[in-house]
Amino acid sequence: MAIFSSFAGNTTQPISQTYGDAAQQIDIGCGPTFVNGTAAPLKGGAGAIGAGLGSMIALLTMLLAFFL
């Protein structure tokens, strides 16, 4: 369930809508400490993609300026 919890922190994923209920059901059968009932927020989600794209554009711009 830990892997599901990590993806449930991303609100664009369908599992983010169902993880809480699924965790409650598992807690009923396995005990209240078996599953983390809250979804862990993703670290570096969409912001990391945007930052990587910005860095790549800056690098390409510098290379273009160097060769011209």
C-alpha cells in the first residue's frame, strides 16, 4: 500500500480519489496500524518537470549562441 499511497498524493491520478476508502477497508481487516490512511504528497511533482524543461531550454540557447 505504500506505493499506492505515494501515487495517491498526485491529484491527477485516479487513485487519489479512492485511496482513503481502500486504506480504511484494509485497516478493518488488518488493524489500524497496517496501512497509512493518508496519502503522501509527491515530492517534486509537476514542478520538477517544468524546472527541467527550463534548464534544457537555457542550455540549448547557450549552445546556439556559442555556435553562432
